Amino acid sequence: MTPLEGTGPLGPLLPEHPSELIVGIVLFILILVVVWKRVVPTFEALYAGRADAIRGGIERAEQAQAEAKAALEQYRSQLATAKDEASKIREDAKNAGAQVQAEMRSAAAAESARIVQAGHAQVEAERAAVRDELRREVGTLATQLAEKIVGESLRDDARSQRTIDRFIAELDTASPQA
Amino acid sequence: MPPTFGVGAFDSRPLFPSEAWLHGDSAHYAWTDIWVTNHILQAVIGAALVIGFWLWVSHDMKVVPGKKQFVGEYLYDMLRNTVARDILGHDYKTYLPYIVSIFSFVLINNLFGQFFLFMFPTFSKIGFAWGLALLTWLLYNGAGIRKWGLFGYLKRMTVPAGVPGALLPLIIPLEILSNFIVRPITLGLRLFANLFAGHLVVLVFVLGGTYLMFVSEPILNKVAGGAAMILAFAIFALELLVAVLQAYIFTVLTAQYVSSAIAEEH
């Protein structure tokens, strides 16, 4: 019985024997069970793992990027703080310098004023001393000179002394400035 | 005892023939004459190869694939993405094992037609083709009933939306015929007929060529016989294409039928 002739009204379109049909179905179900229970889950688990790995990688990269960004922000703010501090220090130093300068200037001015004043006082004292000295010496010299000129007539010491004093007083009033 | 070559190749031969079989006494065949034949052994070997292949490539899989895994993934991805996912949509994972199984089982058995040890495509025995067509029929109807319920599914499959009421008496029988009867029959027949006819054509060219070359007398016939032998190789190459194509078509149609059974709008 070749399939070309067939055994029934359908010719070769009927199986030679149901054994083919049954064996085919059983074999296919066996394959299906193995593929269903083992193969597909393995592949799908692999794909899920792979997708997770990729997603995880992206997440890690994003995290690293965020960290780098935060660090950059931190550095920037630190830099700004440092700049502010530096300018503040500069300002302080300038102020302090100016203050020191002013202090020194005022101290120097005071010192010079003091020195000038001391000089003045010394000069005044010396002038007073010189004037006293001069007055005495001028008196003596004038007396001696007058004695020599006038001779004996001017022996009366008291009278001459009075005359000298009067003369000196006149000098003083004539030139009141010291 | 029937011939074992030529058209006789389409007859199954028992591996351990009984006396009754050798004498053509079909009433007294032993069970082994029917259940342990060369074609059934071939189908068993095919199934074992398919199972072995998938277990082999899915064993010890790595995120970064090696050569073996690459081959497995390539085949699996083709079935998963271009057949199952594109046709079935978001529910595709439910039917993916069936898709993978049917394609690999049909493909390897078709390739047996070109494989020197068997030289016979298993599905040119129509029983195997009917078996798979029956399973696909059960699958897509089962999928539809599971999703819509028995009556919801029957209504969807027999009364297309937007058809005027007057046409329904015409449309309903056509839809029943098309969706429940023609589909499985064409599915099984297409697979069987392609493989059967293809193998028959190869036989015609090879046996015919041999006859013309060695038995026939006229010299012109001998030349034609030689040409037929050469052409047989071209037919063989074509059969290789048909083997792959038919496996693919069977798989895509299975997915298509399931898709139409569970589709939201019909």
C-alpha cells in the first residue's frame, strides 16, 4: 500500500497508520514540556539579567555623574569662600595698615610738637639766663666805664646803683619783648 | 514485501519485521511492525535532537555569550522577537514555548529530507503533519476560549464586527468553515504536500534519470537522463529552501491563528 494509491477514499491524505499521528503528538509534547519548563525560562532569565545589568550600569554611571557634580559644586563653593576670605583679609590688612600709619603719624606729630616745645622752653630759659648775665655784666661794665670817666665823683655806691637800675628798667620798657 | 526504494520510500518499514509483515499478511502484523518503524525512529531521533540542542545551548548561559550560546540566542531571538512578539503582542511569552518547539521540531524533520542518513522528510508522512495541525488547532481555540469564554470566543470567530445583519446567514457559515475547519486542514496539508511533493520530484528526477541513462536505449534519452541527474541537485537545493520555509510558515501561521483568536478587536 503505497501512499500514492492510498487505502481509503482520501488516498494519501490519511495516515498509513494512527501510530504516526500519536507518536508525532507525543514527541511534540515532550519537546514542548522541555522547552516550556527549562529552555524558555533559562533564556528569559538570561535576558532579564542582561537588561538588569545594563540598567544597573546606567544607574551606576548616573550616580557617579551626580557625585562628580556634587564634588564640583563643593569645590566651587569652597573656592568662592576662599576668595571671599582672601579679599576680606586683604581689606583687613589695608585697614590695619592705614590705622597703623595714622597712629604713627599722630605719634610723630606729638613727638615733634613735644620736641619743639622743649626746644622753645630751653631757648627761653637760656635767653633768660643770658639776659640776666648780660644785665649784670652790662651793669658792671657800664659802672666800670662810668667810674673811669667820671672818676671819684661817683663814689657813692648807693646812688650809682640806683641809677643803673633805673637805666636797666628803662631799657626793659623800651624793648618789652624777651 | 514492498519495494524499499523509489516511491516505496514513502512506506514505513518496521525495524524488526515480523513473519506476517514479510509475507504481507496485514491481519497478523506484530505491534512492532506498526510502532517501531524507520519513520517513527526518525521522528524520535528528530525530537531527541531538538531537546538535546535546546538543553545544550541553554546550559550554563552567560550574560556575555560564547559561540554556542550565540547560535542558540540567534535562533531563539528570531522566534521570540520576529515571530512571537511581532505577531502575538504583549502576551507572547505564554505561547513562546509552543512557537520555539514547533519551529525546531518541524525544521529538523524537514531537513532530514536532505540529510544523508535518512533522506526522507518526516512530514511527508501525513500522520505527523495532522498531529501538529491538530495541536495548533487545539492551541488557538484553547487560547481564544481562555480569553473570551466559550460563547464570547465563538461569537468573535463567527460574527465579524461591522457586517450588515442581512449578510450574516452567509457570513457565519463561511467564518465557521474558515476558522475552524479550513485552517487546520490547510495547515497540515500545506506542510505535508510541500514535503511530499518535493521529495517526490527529487525521486522522479533521480529515478527517471537513472532509468533514462542505464535502461533506455536511445542516445538522446541517455543525455536527457544525465541532465535530469544534474537538475536533481538543483531540486535538492530548492528542497532545502522549502524545508526551512515550510517550518517557518507553519510557525508563523500558528502564531497568526493564536493572535486572531485572542485579538482585542476582530
